[in-house]
Amino acid sequence: MLVGVKLALGYPKTEILQIYSSVAHFGHGYCGLQAASCGYFAVSPTGLTWPQAALIAGLGAGTTMTGLDLPQARLFVGEQWA
């Protein structure tokens, strides 16, 4: 908690989010938002659709336990399940 307080006092929230998104783990060995968006959808983060961005944002902690290639983690794309 002390680290969080120091970060909040020393950096603006947008910069904290940028730092976190560049080092967070998104499963399958993807570290950072750039790697995750390229790995899962073959596009840069700026090229993600809203559903794709929401899916990556929702991966969060524990992604290594429930990767997107497992049967229970089916991906909704457009109007159909992939």
C-alpha cells in the first residue's frame, strides 16, 4: 500500500496506468498491452475494436490460469462466438 501512495503522490494517474499497461501480464507470455494486442488479435493497441480492447482489459490477474485458447474461454467476435 505504501508503494501505491508513493506512486500516487509522484505521478499523474494517466502515467501510472501507462506504466502498468506496459508491464502487466496478459497470459501466454504476453507482457504489456502492445504484446497482448499483437499476440491475440495481430493489431496494435490503437487498432483494437472496442470488444477486443474490453477483452484484453478484462484479462487481468490470473490470465495464465485461463488463457484465451482454453475451451471455457471462448471469444465473442462480432455476432458470433469464435
